[in-house]
Amino acid sequence: MSETDPAESVARSLLGTKWKPRVIRALATNSRLGFGDLQHELEGISSKVLSANLEDLLGYGVITRDVVRENPRRVEYELTAAGHELDAILESMAEWDDRYVTGDGLPRVLLADDDPRLLEMYSLWLSADYDVVTARNGREALAHLDDSIAAAVLDRSMPELTGDEVAEAVAESGQQTPIAFLTSAQVAPEDVALPADRLLRKPVTRDELQAAVAEVRAVTDIAPIARAVDARRHRLEFVERFLGSSATRTDAYERAQEALEALEEQRAADLETRQPWRRYLAAGIARSVETDGDDDERSGESSDSDTDIDTG
């Protein structure tokens, strides 16, 4: 057991400040960030305060600083193993909040299915990790779908309102609740356009359901365009997995593939607009590779020449 008083530990002092935990979370989420990128992520922090916090974290070995370009100078920060361990502590603290802080318990998940036996089974599978709310038809599901719901799992063929209709109504209201569909119908190429973040084919296993809920909850942590890319990519993979490669030649699949490619191009353009230095860095790497290739070629020519002289 450590002799350090937990109340006086360095970790506690680092995580008990305003900005250091936010810096750690930003780097854990984005892997590597420059100074300007961190300011963009940490709204309201001044350059002076950010510099001071980065120096403290560097001093304790929580982050590293690497020079990726000299002219103009560009440095990037990244978490060390110690930094990732501190981030794990932050995640544990957030989980504690979810479980014990008054007024904020387990994440709330909506399950909607008109089969009461399945509804009970799904609830048992998820109840250890989530506050499960159930609905027996689409109208009940829509009534439950407010901002308190962290994720929704909807059967597509419910009475009164189908899962598709519920998801479309949620989207039209501007609500961003992530949604997974359960379907017992035959998978069709047109499923690539369903308004859901994840698709599950019945019968589902406990592991499949738990993984799907965890995945749809995670999409709220990424940008809307990244979420759209992730959902489209999943639906294309789902259809191809159940229908085989022949599905990729259907009009519905090809249209969805084209839409995905357009979204990915838009996402890349948005990233380049926000981080134009990446273009110059990539160009510099390409020039470096070309130079190395020329050097190798000249070295090879020199070796050939030496061999000729020795042989002669």
C-alpha cells in the first residue's frame, strides 16, 4: 500500500484544478493536438493559462511535446501512459457521478417492442448498467423520447407508430437521441437508408444488444458529420453482411455509397479548414520520401560504380 496520503497526492492536485482535467480529456479524445487546437477545444481558456497548464502537465510527465514542423513552428501534445491513467481516473469519477450524485443516476435507455417477453429479457440484459424505460408501441416510445433518454432501441414493426416513424419524428423535432433498430424482417438493400445509428437483426444476443447500446451512446461524443459518416458506414456493412456482395450492385446501395463518400469528402474539407497545417505536413512528408528515394538511388548507383572498379 502506498504511504502517500490520498488527500495530498499529486494526482488529486492535478485533477482538482479547473483546466488540467479538460486538457487531459481533450488529448484523450483527439490523440494529438497543437496549441491552437487545444484552445479551440477548451473554449474560454487564454493562451497564458493554457501555457501554464501545459508546462505543469509536462513537468509531471502527463503529456509529451513534439515538434512536427520547424518553419513555421508547429508542436503537438500527446498523453503519456501516466496521462492515460489519469484519464481513466476521470472516467471513473464520471461513472461515480452517474451512479451516486443526486438527480443523476444511471444513463437512461428506452426499449420499445410489442413483444412483452422480449421486452422483459432485453431489460434484464441492460438493467445492471442502465436505467431502462420500456414501451409497448410506437406512440408510447415517442412519448418517452425526451432529452433524458441517452439511447433508444426500437423495434421496427411496432403497432400505432413503427420504429421508422418514431425515429423520423425525433429527427424532425431536432432531438439528437441516438437510435438502434431491431428488425425481424428480411434485410433489404433499401435498409442502407434507414434513420438509425445501428441496425440489429432479430434474434439478438445479450452481447450484441449491450454492444449496440454502448456504440450508439458513444456517437453523442462526436461531431454531427462524424456521426452521420459512422451511421452510413454501419448500415452499408450491415446490408452487405446479410445479403452478400450482390447487394453492393443495387441502386440503393450505390446511392448510399456515393452519399457516404460525399460526406467523407466534406468532413475532410472541414478538418482541413480548421487544421490547414495538416496539408503542409503531408506535403513535407511526401517531399521527404521523394528525397530519401533519390538518395537511395544515388547510393545504389555509387555502389554499382564501386563494384565495377573492383571487378576491373
